Amino acid sequence: MAKQEELERQIQYAITAMAKIPHKILVMSGKGGVGKTTVAVNMAYAYAAGGTRVGIVDTDLHGPNVALMTGIEGRQVHGKEGLMEPVTATLGVQVLSIASFLPGPDSPVIWRGPKKFTAIRQFLSEGDWRKTDLLIVDCPPGTGDEPMAVAQLIPDADGVVIVTSPQDVALLDSRKCVNFVREINHKVLGIVENLSGYVCPACGHEENLFKMGGGEKAAGEMKVPFLGRIPVTPAMVEAGDSGRPLVDRAPEDPASKAVFAIAEAIQKTWEAPEKVPDKQSTADEADGKGGKEPPSGRLIAVAADDERGLDGTVSQHFGRCPYYVLAEVEGDVVQGIRIERNPFFENHQPGRIPQFVHSLGAQTIIAGAMGPKAIGMFEQLGIDVATGVSGRVGNAVDGYLTGAVSGIVPCNHDHEDSCHSH
């Protein structure tokens, strides 16, 4: 029991550390050989070129290529103020890779799942990411231990970019990857079709070496965004081995322009955020409740038993409630509401609820009951907690605004699995 409690503490420490980084993008692929790391690294540099403070975590522990592609191979990680100081690459990009801890580039990593999970957790929670605006996580191909660990430790990620190539076998695996991302309750930011045609450097003619358009077709069939195509160019091939990513080395190259366009498309979702991960949005949008950006002002989240908005009932279970009512207030007046489904309602995961509420932008959570551990998680994220509330959602919001509802009423723990008392 002591070991399990310590593991849960370490996981929560990593989750809290990640929550402090404004944006996190996970890069995955259904299979190897599609240029996933090349896309991840060049995306990072595209953002860095625009002034964003970017970090890259290489969680491909058995094939860590980020160090080579960013020119930091052979440079070791040092400690600073109790944290691991990432290695600084060109454009100020911060990199943490297992390659910086190995004796040499030919040293294999022969680890099983638990040890890999520990390494990934330490990269995320013990890396010095305090000055990072965007963290890009390069995951190994497939749907195994490492991507699952990353998903668990970064529950509030902006979403996942899935990289594929035009061949049928790669497209089949990319569909599996989309379904994997949905199963782990993350958002698919979109599909990138890499290796999409060869551009001749002499005449500019583009030849389809591996077909073209398959990634876009897969995105349409899976109902996820298609972010764009990246062609193969001689400059891209050379950049991969030079330690200086293409978008930094040759920003006018056709492949560089494609990466910049993909990065810009993703950034637009930060400026106009969508509601919830795609598979959970459909019903709300059909009812006319989804797809709206919250207005400016303080946002109050109320755990609710139904989707009647302010006329609904406050749930006594902050984690097992099926909905959250988000009330936007200016001063002491409610300006508007929206209703969000609880993505963990049927698969209860108490430690992830505070991160989810934080990702919605709420500064306050109101619920009927909550245990001390959960309260501590919310407070670490800067979210005010008010419990001991029952009745109509609208009355709870009004009571909070007038001061009638404030403070914390301890839970009696007759439902420990949902109040998160342990």
C-alpha cells in the first residue's frame, strides 16, 4: 500500500508540473518509418522561430533520435535547483532525451515497462520547464507503454498530432492511432501526411513517390482535422542528419513552409479553443450547447447531476457527476453558461478531474462533497473550492457570488471512491 501511495503521489506531482505549462502537444504515429520525430522536431522549431519558448521531451527511449536531430547528442543533462536542466539547442529549444544519459550513441536501453514509466515521469516532473510556453512530446510509434504513460501524466494536453505517410499500411495504423487517442480521452489535433511527394530542387516538379492524399482521406473518414502534407526535399534529408532542423536551416524550403503552416493551424486552436475532445462533443453540439467560446471573466464550474444548466441540480459527487455547468460571471452577474460532459464519468479517475476542470479555464469549483486530497489538487492549480452545497445550480452560483456559499464542508467519506479521500 505504501508503494502504491508513493506512486500515486509521484504521478500527481508530474500532472501538477505539466499543468503549469500553457500548451502541450503530443506527437504520435501508428507505425515507425513515417518521419514522426522529424515532424515533431521541426514543429518545435517552427514555434521557436516565432518567439515561443519551446521544450521537447523525447519519450522514444529505445530509439531516441531527437538529440541527433537537434544537434545536442553527446551533451549531458545537469541538475539545477533540484531539477534536471534540459540541454539548450539552437533557437533556445530545450531538450530532454535519454540520449543525454547514455554512455554513447550506440548504447541500447534494455528496460521493461515500469522502468520506462519512471523515466518518462521524471522527464516531465523533474525537468526544469518553468520558462516553457509549449512542450512537444515525441512518443515512440504504436500504442504501447510509452504513449499510455504520457497520456496519463499529461491529461490536460492540447491534443495529439498523428503523423502518417501515404502508404496504405501506414494509413491503416494511423486510424488505429486515432482510436487509441480517443480511448485515452485526449483530443486529436489532426493528421499530418508526411513524405507526401518528392520536390525536385532543380525544376520544382513534385513526384508522388508514396502516393498522395491518403492522410487527408483517413482524416475525413475518422472525422478529425487534416493538418497538411509535408513533401520530401533534399534539404530535409540533409537537415535530419546535420543536427540543425530544416525549418531553421532552410525556412524557404517547400517542406519548411508546410511545417510552418501546420504549426499555424494548430496555434489557431489556442486562440479559438474548441470545446471538448471530439467524441464527447457531438451530443452537446446537436443540442446547440457546444462550440461556443467562453466570454471573458471569472469562470465557475459546478458539478451537476443533469444538463439543465442553472436549473439543474448540484451533484454530491465532484468526480462522478455526468456534467459540469460553467458559469461566466462579470462582477456578481452571470453573463452566460455552457455545459461540459465529464469525460471520466463512466471511467472514474479522481486524480484527473482537477486537471480537466483546470483545462476548461475554471477558477472555482462548486460541489456537494470532496475529500482533502482532491481539494489539495484543485488548490495547487489555483482553483478555489466550495463544497457542502446542494440544490439548484443557479442558487449555488448566486450563493458563491454573494458569499453565502464559501469554504469547505468536510466529506463524511461514505463514498471514498468519488470524494477521493485517499
